[in-house]
Amino acid sequence: MTPRHAGAQLKPVPHGLLQAFRAYESALMSDDVAALDALFADSPTTLRGDAAGLLVGHEQISAFRGSRGGAPKRRIVQTHVQVIDDDHALIVAVTELDRGGRGLQTQLWARDPVRIEYGGWQVTAAHVSAPAPAFDTRIWRVVGDPLVSSHTADGALSGETVAVKDLFAVAGFAVGAGSPDWLEQAPTEPSHAAAVAALLDAGASVRGIARTEEFAYSLSGLNAHYGAPPNPKAPGRIPGGSSSGSATAVALGQASIGLGTDTGGSIRVPSTYQGLYGIRTSHGAVSREGLLPLAKAFDTVGWMTRSAFLLQAVGDVLLPEAPAASPSLDEIHLVPSLVGLATEDVATAVNEALPEAKPLAWEAARLDEWRQAFVIGQAYQAWQAHGAWLETRLDTLGEAVRGRFEMARSVTREQAAEARAVLAQARTEILDVVGDRILAYPSASSVAPTAADAAGVRDDTMRLTCIAGIAGLPAVSIPVRTPTSLPAGLCLVAAPGRDRDLLALAQSFAG
């Protein structure tokens, strides 16, 4: 299509610009990553933005292209060129997608007179918009406006909306557990899970049922069947799981409360990766009635929000009554040995969030042994919960979750008993160290990794998350930012039953 110029004084289109633009479009449609890399300026300041967020630098943009598997098929229906000078121009293209709908592509092009390839023209900044889906099936299994209304007009949570992890019963719907095969045979639930009912009674409405990883047996958010929900706070990186859909819905503003579970970190990890406040409650503090289990000895109810205030307001509804207390920042003890398990950027963010905190010299010398015992104990219980159904259906699971359940199937009673003995000793030591203190350390070992790097950080993160799981402690994750402005998490843990103290203390960090 002939380009259309804008401006009072039309300037001729510089030589080679449209040829480079067409070469870009051809490379995009053929998923020629090498050509696309060559057509984007190799600079740390090159930009590419879309609805998922902004990628900064050629390296990030190239990694995104290499992992996405190509762009949706489309054709250019309009091209508008605004010439800035002989070496700079803005191109806005209207696109028509094969799947329907129209989008926009805006690119700032610059010419390097030294370069020969593509006439020296390269994109220095781009923004892409595509037609929004009716709803994003990576985030939601089913969604409404709302899906379930509250019958309480003036409750403590009136006006709030909940993304319910697809493990909780919602009356009139089946529990899907992140598995199409499980969902196909699951019965319709006759009543709400206790936590869902309590939120509805308090005035919140259910926005929808949010995606989870299969049977909540992961920390990445990479569901093999439905895809990974996007991470709007760290584009191109994983969302964290297994409460992944609930976290993303909250981070995107599609819900204000993300109801989830935390067995080995499934609230704290997505909260960390997506810059949210999150709480894993004391084991047994919130009813698990109507919740599909993974490992009952470790499963807890939790939730995520964008503010410390709302995190506490939900706690006022779901948590049991407790004596009023006014916890102080003076009670916080930073654990340097645990901070040292995180990457340098996360360690810096955590240390800077608590510059006056008292250090606690606890080495947790058997932490690797504890983590392994936790993994074995969790696996044994997971197979007890789901093994009968999965025995002939392991091939229906995604590769990573299938590998965990295959390991779970192999755990013997003797191995499980040995793990329980180790965990009992660990629980005694952890409770003794915590005492009446509040411990602080990273919620996860790193910022959100890419999908390719997700498996490599799992063990490191579980060394940190298993501590609360082993001892049944409440844990609150508070968002902090690394020196490169990526989300990270500061974890506060206290003795069982001190959930409300942690929620009150989180307000001190809200900025």
C-alpha cells in the first residue's frame, strides 16, 4: 500500500526506508529471528512494547522473539510515514489479523550511514497493539462480570473482586485443577469452598476462576495445556506459580484479590515475581473445606493484593480472631545466611528494605537436607491424594509436573517415614529460632526467570520457601525492587498464629 504522509510540509520518504520496513514484515511473518534481530538496533536503549509490557534493550527483545514461536499472521492494510529528517522517520501501520480484528504497529526508524544491510535502517523503538481477546485463557478458566455476585451490599470487602484459584469449589462449577482431563470428569460443585463463601459474605464478588498449574505441583506458572499467564511487572519472564492466574489477574487489575494456596511457595513466589503483597497463612488458620489438596500436611490458604491495606482487610475476614497487637519493626531480625542464598540483586533489595534490622546468626546447617525431606514428604502426600486417578493418566500431564508425580509414585513408606523424622527435627529447630521474633529473608532466590531458566532456580527458591512450610509458619511477602527495577520479595515469618501481626507490619513497608 502506498504510504501516507502527515504534516504541513510533506517530506519525501528517505531512500531504502520502505524496503527495510517490508523486509521486517516479511521476516516477522516467516519468524526469521536473525533478520528481525538485524532490523532492530543493537543497543541497550532499543524499545519494544505491547500489552504485556515494555522490553528494554536488544538482548531482551531478541530473547522474547526467540521464545514466542512467531507472531500472529496478518497483513498490512495502511502505512503512514512521518519523516523527521533524512535519517529518522516514524511509521504507523494498521494491521489486519487472519484471526480477525485490527491492530497497530508503530515504529521509530533510524539510519546508520555506516551500515550497508537494509540500507542502514533499523528500528530503535516499537509499539504493537493487537485486538484484545474476549478473555485471556492463559489467566482465566471462566470469567464473568462478575461470575458470582455477593449478597452483601455493605460488607467489609464490598466492591472488591476475587480471582479464585482453580482448586477451590465455586458453586455451579467444577474444579479443574489446571488439567483438562481432570476437568472433563470433575463433578459440578454444589457449594462454595469455605474461603470463597467467607469472601462473598464480606461483600466481595467472584470475578472468575483463575488458572493454576496442574494440581498446583509447581512454582513456575508454566501450564503445559493453557500456557503461562503473562507477567505484566516483568515482561518476558514467568509469572510464578502455582497461583499464577490469580496473581496475574491482580497484577493486571482484572481482580483486586487473588485467592490461592501455598504448599511450597505458591503464593510467595508469584507475589515476588509480579510485585504483589501476598500471605501464606499459618497451617490450619483458614479453613480448607472445599479445597482440592496437594499435600495436606503443608497446604495453606493464601491471597495476593496490590496493597498492604487490602491484604490486611482480607485477613480480617478470613483469619480467626486474635488478641490485638502492635508489632514493631524492632522485632524484625534479618537472617544474613538466608539472604546469602539469593542472587546479588535480590539480596541488595532485601538489605536496602531493612537497613536498621538486627542480624540473626542462624546458619540452618541442614537446610539442604530439610528441603529434600520436604520434597519427599510433599511428593508422598501428593501421590496419596491423586495417585489412584493418575496411575493410568500420567501421560496427560505436562513434562515437568509428570516428572514430579513419577517421582512421587516411587516414594516408599519407609522413605516417607524418614522424611517425616527429618522434618520433625527441622520443625523443632525452626520454631525455637523464630520464638517471638519476626524473621526476614528473601521470598524467592531470584527475580522472575525466563521460561528457559525456570527449572534452574526451583531448588534455590525452595530452600527459602520450605522453612515456613515445614514449621507451619505464616509468611508475608512484601514487594521490593532490585537495582535494575525488577520485582523481588521480602519475606517476613513469625510463629504460628501471628498472621495478623505480619499483616499489620506489612503496612509499615507500604509506600
